Amino acid sequence: MAKYFCGLCGNKLGLMENYSWLDDDTILCYECTCFNKKVLVSMNAEDSFKAILEEFKERFPEHEHARFIEHWHDIYDEKQNDSLSAEEKEQRRKQREEERKQQEEQRQQYEYNLKIENLTKMGLDGYYEYKVISLLDESGFFKKKSGSVDTTAMTETLNQLGIEGWHLVTAYSNELGKNAMSGGVGGAMLGTNSTVDENILIFERFVRINR
Ligand SMILES: [Zn+2]
């Protein structure tokens, strides 16, 4: 028990603490248990429910929100559901979807900022980003019907990647046996005993960070 941490505020739980479970995976410290109760009570009025979610967002860092807000919204919706028309349910669903999208963007932004912060701490002025292209990708992007590589299309793509700052660092061939081919990689039609080379290209680009 001693090693449990509160899933909401992240604090370590005291040995004698009155904790509770938010769901199967999340334990709450006493303070957050009280807050959770407050949220549940607030659900009796839409305004107070919204207000307490705002309070929650202010109390805890952005990236921790989504899961809890979703959890509370689920309970709230469950409570409301009987009294809602189909139209209102649909509207609510769209609203939730929009909120989730925003939260995801905020989370990505947060993670990006964190990455930049760490790089800055290490005294680095950027990082390498990688991209892997397979010449036998599902779309058969660089393959002609004959199975040969479409060099024109490939040149075009390489040039486009160059403009975007990507630089080819290495390329290698991977021989795929018939097992790998039975899934019909790249739409290639091959006999049961054939093998095919999958050409892998690895690109990198340096992303400079602004300080
Ligand atoms: Zn807590």
C-alpha cells in the first residue's frame, strides 16, 4: 500500500490515508477523493459542473486532464442521458469530440515544449528527426506495374523530401521470403518460391530549436 501514488495529483499516499478508487486503475488521495466527491455533487447543475472542471484545469497541469475529464463527462452524460433528445445527444457528442481534439493538441504541445526544454538544458540547439520509406510500401508507391522501380516518381519524391529538409542517410535491402509475401505486399504477384527485396530508405533532418 505504501507505494501507491494518487492518480490525480501524483502525491504519494500516506499509510493511514483514506484513499478511494476513481476507476479500476486509479487511486485517489484523501484530498483528491474530496475533490472527486465535489465534482460528482456539482453534476446536479450544468453550470457548477462546468465551473468545477475549469477549476480542475487550473489546479493541474494541462497534460493530465483528458482522462479525468472524460471520466467525469461519462458519469455526467450517464446521468443526463434519459432526459436528452437524440439531437442533444449528438450535439454533446460533437462537443466532446472537439474538446478531446483540443486536449490532444495541448498534450502534444506540452510534450514538444518539454522536449525543447530538455534539449536546451543539455545545451543542444536542435535534434534529428527520422523518416523511413519502404519501396514496397502498401501503396506500391515507387513500383511500376512491371515490378521495376519508377525512377521518375522516386526522383520527384526525393527532391520533395530534400526541399522539406530531409537528407538520405542510408538505404538497405531486406529480402522478404515467401511468408512475408503471402500477404501480398505492394500488390506484387509472386510465385510461392520467390523472394523479393524490400528497399528501405532512411532520411534524417536536423530540427533547430529557437531559444
Ligand atoms: Zn491526490
